[in-house]
Amino acid sequence: VFGHRRLRVARELGVPVKAIVKKLDDITSAIVQGQENAARSNLSFIERAYFAQNLITSGMTKETVRSSLAIDEAMLSKMLAVAEAVPASVIQALGASKKIGRDRWLSLRQLILAPALSKVAVEHAASADFHELAEAERFDALHDYLKRYKAKSAAKKPKAATAAKGWVSSDRSLNLAMTAKAKKVAIELTNVEAKPFSEWLSSRMDRLYEEYKGLKNETNGD
């Protein structure tokens, strides 16, 4: 249930030790293991999350896992969300991350949910330069790297093309320029007739719109 490392050391040293032997069912075993680990050291968020995920994978119920770690359902959900989203290789490269709490891990998870950023995270965490960093510096380094990468990628994306149309009256006294997007159309009137025509147009909008709707219905066969 626990003490695997201590047992291995005792065997290598050839030192006899006393042990407590009890018959435990799987649920009780998981609970006491979690309680012993929590009492032995101040486990970080990701260590507890990884432990919870391993228990779930082994077939334990969420209720048993919550009892083992003395946490509520909301916290367990957050732990599992992080452990499931962040690739195992990245977690291993980051280490225990003792000073990194829940919110920072959730922020990293949110970044890595994007498949492209998940791939970048795995590649960057496996690089030699990353492993040369002190373990305490790795989380912030990776988090900041992904944020910069995301910002650069967003800046490189081409802006959506807009459809531009123009019209000039036969007497050249009114110009119209129209820029259309998916749900937004900007119309600009210029030249000497711009203002009086805009006033005339505004006063007839109801009738013109009804005419448009009538033609649209006829086209659709209504």
C-alpha cells in the first residue's frame, strides 16, 4: 500500500525492518494510501491530480478518490481535467511543480486544449534547453512560451476578406461605397447629393424594406 521506496532501500542495505501487515480491500487500500501520502509530505496540485487519475484508471470510484484525498467533487473534477488534458510527457518534464497551484495548472490546460499548442508543448518540454532549466522554473517557462506562441500565431492569421462594392450616379453627383462582412454592411455616400439623398432614403426605409421582403418571398415561392 505504501512504503515501497523504504522497502527497496532496506533491501539494498540489508537492514531488517518491522512491517505492519493487514488485509485491506481495494477501496480501503486507496483511502489509506492517499491519507498516508498527504500526511508524509505536502503534495503539489499535480501530484495529487496524477494520483487521483491513477486511482480512477485502476477502477476506483470518484467517491473513493475524494475520500482518499479529502477533497470535494469540484476539486476532483479540476484535477482530472488537468491530468487528462496535459500530456503525460509534459507533466513528467515539469516535475512536482511544488509552487504551482490549481489556477496556474488550469491556465496551462486551457492553452493545451488547442491541438496545435499541445503539440508545441510536447516538443518544447522535450527539448534539451528546457531540461537544462531548474525544475522550479520549468512551469512558468513553458506557460509563458505557449502564451507567446499563441499570440504570434494569432497575429499571423490573415484578416477575413471583405467584399467592397461601389456605385456612381449617371450625373456623377452621388457616389456610394459599400463594405460588406458576414453580418455587417457599411455604406458611405459622398459628393454633392450625399446628404439630401441620405435624407430621402431614410424617409423611405420602411417602404423599401417591405418591397425587399415581398420580392424575397416571391423568389422563395412563399
